[in-house]
Amino acid sequence: MHSKKSKSITGKRKQVGGNVIKVIKPQKTRRIIRRFHHLINKRESICHFLCLTENLDETNEKKNDAIIKSSIKSNAILSKHYEDGKSQSFSEAMESQLLKLHSLIKNEDKLRDACDLTEMYTLLGYIMNQIDKLGGLETYQIASQNGQLKGRGGDTSKLLEKWIRPLMDDNLQGTALEIGSLSSENCISRCALFREVVRIDLEEHEGVIKQDFMERPLPKNENDKFNLISCSLVLNFVKNHKDRGAMCHRMIKFLRPQGYVFIVLPQACVTHSRYCNKTLLHKLLASLGLTLLNSHQSNKLYYCLYQLKAISQQPRGSSSKRMKINDGPGLNNFGITL
Ligand SMILES: C[S@@+](CC[C@H](N)C(=O)[O-])C[C@H]1O[C@@H](n2cnc3c(N)ncnc32)[C@H](O)[C@@H]1O
């Protein structure tokens, strides 16, 4: 559901051969990525509050709209509020409501008792319209690609190469899987440390297979496994803490013994989250058998390299529940549970 207005926010469309490619000005890249995350997170909180049972799909906004509509099809008032929200353009009042969402949802019982769900559906409609105007996942991915362009210091696998080179033997037998790959030109693919690099992403890009990692067939034997899995800026993209845990869990199944996992997160996921910090992250991954070898925090990102050692005998109990470790304004809800 691309509206014509999406062009005014995301820049122009350029004709390249037979294809029309959306172009985003580099200075807008960060703003678009932040805005997309903000909207997706708020939508997730509202859907959770409204107990929407069918999971929304970030790759298909039309489908999401249909899911929400069908959940209220027998309620004319809520449907009207949802449509009203969708018809609203950017508004400071709505934005401030979104910022206060956390405290609104905290009063969950009071709100539910009063049956005042109208506000939530108006906000939900507003978010849907804002995501549409932004250009949805396509714009987000182009913005991410821009952020990676050579010369803008955006390719996180540069640090991966530095860390992994001394650890790899010289016979080039290793294979790597890059989840959430946006380009075949990244350092991981060019560094010649691997015999093969399999690149997958939810969307199709040149040199990248369109595949949901969560649906990738499980390895039948050791040959189908990888020496390295790169998961750079992907976990933060996954909708909720359980699905993130499921992704971590699944990565182990694709890893050869002593294999490596490279994880990059926005720094705020480990410094400004109610449910996650570096210690918790490492503890959780340790319970899957991953030992931290290296980490680095830049202004914006947190990079970690792990190695699969013995599966920990520790009970997973503490990693299976989301626990609040920080509170206060300005914190985000990033978390991972197994
Ligand atoms: C911010 S981009 C990260 C791009 C790049 N890896 C980087 O470091 O800049 C996140 C990407 O993760 C991809 N992604 C999220 N969940 C995925 C999944 N289950 N399987 C494959 N790709 C996934 C999305 O399609 C999106 O392109």
C-alpha cells in the first residue's frame, strides 16, 4: 500500500534499466531507520495490548491492514476509530500519545475495564498510515543499504573480518551464512576467508537469496552447516523477544562445532533497554553454548563475536522470562527470551 506521498519523504524514484529504484538522500537515512523502528515498536506494543492473535508481517503491510480490520469487523465503533486514525496526517498530538503509550498500557486493566479501546485503534490506524507514508519495509531496507555504503563506514563486517581472520585456518574450507544480507559487496563476501558465503534476506537483492531464516530447511548433515553465521542488525529487526530468542536458538542448529556467530545490535539495545544489557545478552547466549570472544561498542552499535563451545548445563529458566532490569523514561523494550 504505497501512497504517492511516500515519494516526498523518501526522495525520488530513479529509472535503472527496466527497474524503478527508490533513492533516499544519505542525510535522511538515519532518520528513516529510527522512525521505522519507532513505529514498528509502538505497533507491536499496541497489538500485544489488544491481544491480536495473528502475527503481523513486516514484509506485507496490506496483509497487516487486513489482519487488524478482520479483528474488529463486527465492531463498527472500533473500525471507525481505526479508519479515522488512518486518515490523520502527521500530528504532534498523536506523536505525543505514542510517546505516552508505555504509561497508557501500564494502566492496562483500568483501560480495559472502561472499554476505552477506541484510543488504541485510532493510534493503530495512525501508525499504519505513517508506515505507509514512510514507504514500509522497502524504504527501510534502502535506508539500511545506504547506511552500509562504502565510504560511509557502514559495513559492520569490516570488524568481523578483523576479528575472524586470525581465527580461520588458511585452507579456505569454511562457509558462512549472512542473515539479513543487503549486498554481495560487503567485506564478509569479499575478504576471501570463506569458500562460500550464503546470503539471505527477507527481500530480494542482487546476489542475495530471498529467504526467511526461520523457514530455512534445517541442515540434514554437517555439510549443510556453517563455520560462521553473521546476524548484523537483524535481531533488533525481529518483532518480539520470543521470536528473537527463537532466532538465536535456530542459529545454533546451523553452526558447525566450534563455529562462530557475529551479532551486531544498535547500541541502545544493550544500554537503554528495560529488558536487556550486555551481561544479560552474554548470559543468554552462553546458555546456548556460545562463548563471547570479542566485543566492541561504538557510538551507535554493539558488536559481538561468539564461538560455539559446549552446550551449557545451566537451566534456561532465567532466560525464558522477560525481566525488567531498568526503568525510566526514554528506555526501549528490546529484549530476548529463549
Ligand atoms: C537493518 S537490516 C540489516 C542489514 C545488514 N545486515 C546490516 O548489518 O546493515 C535488517 C535486515 O534483516 C532482515 N531480516 C529480518 N528478519 C529476517 C529473517 N527471519 N530472515 C532473513 N532476513 C531477515 C530484513 O529483511 C532486513 O533487511
